[in-house]
Amino acid sequence: MDGPANGSGARVHRADIVIAGAGAAGAMAALAADEQGATFVGLDQLPEFGGTAIVSGGGMSIAGTSMQAERGTEDCA
């Protein structure tokens, strides 16, 4: 926060990057921005970090990875 925008009392936030959403993609964007030394502000409509990923149960479908190939695992779906 850099201070009031005008006499209204509104605050001004200055950042290199604005990240819309605090879910899985937004979290990765924030990490990447931080690694590059950029300042950022994250915005989300929900009161908690995690977006819709927070209710997903943590399941992911990742197929055809090098780790699977090394172990001889084939995706048959």
C-alpha cells in the first residue's frame, strides 16, 4: 500500500503484476512472480486462499509422465 489515492481515503496498491484468483494457478503465478523479484497483488472473490481447488479433494489426473514411462506404467483410459 502506497497511501491514499485522493481525499476519499481509498488506498492505492502498486505492483508489477496483478494476479486474479488465489487458486492453484494463482498460487503458481505468485510463486513465479516472487522468484523473478516482481511485486504482485493477488485478488480473489473468496475469503480463503485456494479457490475452487480447495474443494476438489486434491485429485489430479496426470498421465504420460516420464516417471510413469520409467516404471512401465501405461495409460489405458
